[in-house]
Amino acid sequence: MASVQPVAFDLDGKPVNDLAAPGAHVVVLVFAAIDCPISNRYIPTIEHLRTEWKSKGVRVWWVFPNPNDTASTVKKHDEEFSMATPVLLDTHQNLVHLAHAGVTPEAAVFSVHNGQLHEIYHGRIDNRYRAFGVERPQPTTHELADAIEAALTEHAAPKPEANPVGCAIVPLGEK
């Protein structure tokens, strides 16, 4: 019998195969890298979103897909930035492929139906960054929040994708 490859691993090295906890209606994956300044600037935003929607059945995960982001370096990073959102190491980049992610930070929103994930959005968190190094004082659109709201009301995301600005995800085999 073939073994099932874990979707990802938690910071203790335990496999995580189920991204949607019981009662979850929406799963949000936020791709991050410890050395990406844009990714790090969004930590407070994501922590706020997780807190705001947790009681509504939204499960948010930080996903670290880069080969150099090991459990020990990510644990240190989490402590430094006071991150409370659960973290996954995407050592096989399964979640990168599932979410069509290419940069950090990038988010993907999935509705949950009968235990299955259905992507309704992937892309930027908001439009705070117009280009690498070009930042607005405040975002004027909030694509991630809009997609979560749409998923909670079982509607299509107003914009199913939006180009993120950030640091490239390092493909497996490169460091």
C-alpha cells in the first residue's frame, strides 16, 4: 500500500494532512519567508485577520515554502514577530502548487465543502505595494479580506486573483 505524502509539516515535524479543522468553512494560506521584508510587514495584518474571522469558521495558516526556512529558523522568526497564527513548513511545496503561489507574501482562499478545498482566490493581500520598493501609506483595496467575506457568504470572490508583489518562492533544489 502506498503511503500518503503529508500536505505539509508543523514546526515540530508532525505531518499535517487536514488544513480545515472541524467547523472550518474557509481556509486561508498565506505564503511567507523569514527574509522577505514585505512578508514580514504583513504579519500584523494577517494576525488581525485571523483573530477577526476565527469565530466565523476561517482557518488561517502561515506557510513557509522556501528550503532555507527550517523549523528552527521559523520558530525563532515566529517568536521575534509574536506570531500566533499556526505555521506550516511546505517542504515539498505541495501547498505552493495547490495555491499557485509564486511569491511571498501571497495568499490563497479556499472554501470548504464536504472536507474538500476549492480555491476561490489567490494573489496579494491588498494593494499596499504597487511594485517592489514602492509602498502606499495605506492600501486602497483589500483583496484578501474581500475574498474571505465572499467565501463566508458562499459567493465568488469579487476578484479571483490579483498580482502580488514580493519575494520569489525558491523552487525545490535551489537555495
